[in-house]
Amino acid sequence: MSNKYWMMRLAKGLAFSLSSLLILSLFRVVFFFVFRSPEITFESFLPALVMGLRIDAKWLATLFLPAWVALLCSYRWERFWSVTVVLGVLAHVIAVTFALINFGFYTFYGTPISSVIFGFFQDDTKAIVLTLLEDWPIFQYLLVAFVAMMTPCVLARAVHLKCLYPSSSLRLAGVSLVGTLLLVIIIRGSFGTFPLRYQNLTVSPIAFVNTTIPNGLVAMYEAYKGQKQLEFKGGINGGLYELGYTDAQVAQQVISDARPSVSNVVNTPPKHVVFAVMESMGRELFDLHAEGNNMLGSLEDEMKDAVLFRQGIAVGSGTFPSLEGLLFNTPLTPITQTRYGRQEFSFSNVKLYREAGFRTIFLTAGPEKWRQLDETFTIQGFDEIIGASKIQAKYPEVEAGTWGVPDEWMFRYGADLLKEADRRGEKVFMVMLSVTNHPPFAVPKSYEVKPIDTHLLPDYVIADRDADATIVPFKTYQYSCNALGAFVGDLRKSGILKRTLMVATGDHNARFYKYRAEGNWHHALGVPVLFWLPDSQKKLAESVDTSRWVSHVDIFPTLNDLALGRKPALHEGRDLFAESSFDLALTYFGLGKNGMAIGNWGAIALNAEGSFACYRWAGDKLVPEVPCSKELERVGSVARAQRGLADYQIRKDLLK
């Protein structure tokens, strides 16, 4: 069969590949300009653009490899040209699809694709799809996808060589060898000792610039590896190795040398312990509460005796990662939805309360079967899981929405439950999870919204102050806070609050707004943390430092000490009411691949292979400190040790 057109096909393939590479680079440029902070210049982005080009070339070459083999085969067998076209187009479609997913994921979560994405199948998939259809610019994304996918096809089709080379086996052999070598070099990505790796994707002290480098394929691959961590490769010490420690004893000594051993002496523990985890109750809108912009509703009146830590950070990037991080102090998530989820966790905080004689309840405004809660959480210490269906059965007038019932009904159910427990003489430990302040946002018709002013949003929050997409979340935020306040008020009137230890916080910040992230990670991760102490412990509030940085990781160590007299372990957070100068709030995600630590000294990004980056305060901004000062080096070592030990505790239990 004649193969005189083979060189033209080679030229078409080359044009297709180069245009595909150009489109991925354009995605990166658009990503930079859409999400950058004004002070980040295009000049500072150039090193990332170059490194990103290498990354795109590496992954495209990997995807195009089957098409290259088919193209070589088409020299002799004509039908392989059709196979080449199909494989080449499929590779490009995959690359563009993940680029768009990465863009949308960053819009919502403020990070490139992470293991949270696998929650699409573990979560309420139908509710997620409905949310996307209602709130996401689906048409715009599809239009961009169509143009990006078709452009290389059009350009390749337009290529025509005037000179058609005659058949030559020698020419085929030469082109095959050179082309294959080029592909191997591009896939390797480096002439050095090691191939181009994830740790090479740090080219700037500006964190956001580094964030632009991974394309959607890289981000998805890293998310997959993060998910595979739950297979615990490396054994019990795998997490410690990743953080730069050889074993648990070395990490424990690092923390012991830096962290004083302190604990409260609790003479009269509370009768009930209540923990309200509020959907998207971020610090930003909480701090905007003022005359003319009522964000808190009735919660404002109930804060008169609350201990408020405004400078809090969340432990996870989504509701379920935060929930597991809170209940189990795990940097590895989701662990309850793996093959380990059906075995009892010795590290579950909930078990401590069951063993202490509390009736343990998980109450949510969402469905009981969300993330298989009704099956897995009972194994991990909860006596009962109560969700939307049981709430509706008790209150038939309730109208359910996409994610469950309005928050006020969950809180009403919780108040009734505590009153009944009081009459029975029961002790109750209850975790509550709200859902209303979540897209698609909807305020119940029965609720009268108080005045709001969206123009008070700070300039590092990117939002159209007059758009419904900005206004409605203000309303649902106010509604949910009002429902929480009504619950606290109800407990106060019934006399239950004075015998109850209660805490409330957001699961994460309000992700429906985009942040100019560089230097503002503490805002992007920010959540308030509120405690109501029982009368027997109110004196503890007199000396507590509410201005310091705190984390979700500190909440259960505080509750466990105040309610059970259990001193925090080295791998755990702090008792926030104990007298301590230890200034380190840790989270398991955020600025670095392995999380971040923050305090009055600045912040530490916990990166790959035990490395970390240092940041210091410049007013309300975090700016890079290169090289790290001795103080930040010391703090970074402690943060790495605590993160590594938290990982170690999970592995030690599940791999026994």
C-alpha cells in the first residue's frame, strides 16, 4: 500500500501536539490572571510558566505515546492512521478535561485538585450534581472545552506539505528513532540524576506562583497518590518518613523539648458536651457582623458569655475531611470509607465519651446515609445517628431541600433531645452538623432576613458585591447563625446550658467566594471557634488568651481535658484553657502539601519529603522568609513532628 502521505501525517501530528501544548499553557496563563493577587507580577510568574510548559510537555508526551506507536504502524498499515487520530484526540480531550476540572476545583476549594475530589462518589452524588447544575457556569465551561478541544484538530487538518516524500524504510527508521528518543526525554523531563518530579514544582517563594505549575493531570495524579496513602505504603512509619523523621521516638522528643506539659484540673465536669459543626461558618463573614450588616442573628445575644477565638483555622478542605480530622485527629482522609472503616478505631475521640458513660449522638440536618454515616460512625463510638428523615418524622411540617432540612429543625431536635435526656438523668455527648449554608443557597420562606451589606467584604475577597451569588450566601450564613443562637438561647432558658460544655465552629471557610490567596491563607482557612463553659468552669475564661491562633486540632484536646480530665497527647493539639505559652496551631491541609502551622511568629508550609517553607507577618499578610530564621526552623521541626506523629497514630492502629 502507498505510504507517500506518511510525512504529511507526521506533520499533522506535530501540529496537533504543539497546539495542544499551547492550549494547556494558555490555561495556565488564564489561571494566573484570574486567581492572582494584584501585587503578584507577570514577571514573577515567568519561571512557573516555563516549568509548567515542561510539565505539560511531559504529561502530553505520556498521553500521546500510544498515538505515536499507531502513527509508526500507519507507515505500513493504512488503517492505523485512524487509530492514531482517535488516540491523539482522546489524549488531548483528557488533558483539557482535567485542566478545566482543576480550574473549577480551585475556584471552589482554593487549591488544585486534591483527594477531596473522590468525595464526588462517596458523597451525595445527586445533590452535588444538582448543585453544579444550579450554581456552576456549566455553559461557559462547555464552550471553553469545545473550543480548546477542537482547535488542535482544525490546525492539524489545515497542514498540507507540498512535497510528498517517496517511500523509504531508512527514513522511517530514522524518524522512529529520533521521535522515540525525543518522547523519552520529554517524558523524563530532565537530564539530571532524577526525572522531573513533584518536588521540582517549587520555583518561587510566592506560594500562588507555585500553585499555577501543576496542570490538571498532575494535580489529579497527586490526589490519587494521596488517596493511595490509605494503603499505608511505607508501613507504620511511612508518614514519619515523609515528614523527615526516622521513627516516632525522635519526633516525640522534638515536641517534648518545645511543648510544656500542662493540663486543667477539672473538679466538676459538665453533664453534657455539645459540638456544633456549622457548614461554611467562615471567619470572614463572622467578622463582618456590624450594625447594618447582621451576620449572626440571635447568636449575637448568646455570645455574651461565650469564649470566642476569632483566629481559628480549619483542619480540612471540605466538610467530611474536617469532620474526620476533628473526630479522629487524622491527616489521612477519608478513612471511614476505606476497607478500614469497618474496624473500630482506638483513636476515635467519640469512644472516650461512650466509655465515660455518655450517650453519644451524631445529629445532622442532612441525610443519615450521607457518606455512610449510619454504618461507619456507629462503629466509631456513636450510639445513634440522627438525620433528616428522623427530623422530618418528628416534625412533619419540615420541607427538605437539596442537602437536607433547614438548620433550625436540627437544632430544635437537639434541644428536645437534651431536655429529655435531662429528665432521664442521662449524660449526652452530641455532635451536630448543619447544612443550610451550602450551595444551592436557599433561606427558608418562614425566616425574615435582617439587613445585610455585601459591600463590606474585604478587598482580598473576589466577588461581585451586588450579585445574587454574593448576596444569598450572606442570608444563609445569617440564617444558620441565628438557628445556632436560638439553640443556645433555648438551652439557657431551660437551665441546661449552665451544666453543658459546648463548642461551635465552621467546618471550613465560606468557599463560595474566591480569595486572593497569596499572603491571605489564614483568611482562606479561617473559622471562628466558640466555647460556652458550664458554670463550674467559667473561671477558666478569665485568663484565657483569645487573641492567639487556634486550630480545629485543638478542639477535642480541650473538650477531653475539660470534660474527662484527659491531658492532650504529644501528637494532639492543645487544651486552649490550660496555662501554656506553646504557640503553634496546626492544620492538615492548606499552604503546604502536608498542611501548615501558624502562630504569632508567622506560618510554616509543610512541603514534600520533610521540607518546609517559612513565612513571617507583615501586618495582616504572610510574606516569605528566605532563608528561615532559627526560630522558624525550630517551629517548623515541631510542626513536622506533630503532623508525622498524628499520621503514625493512625497507621499504628489500623495496621496492627
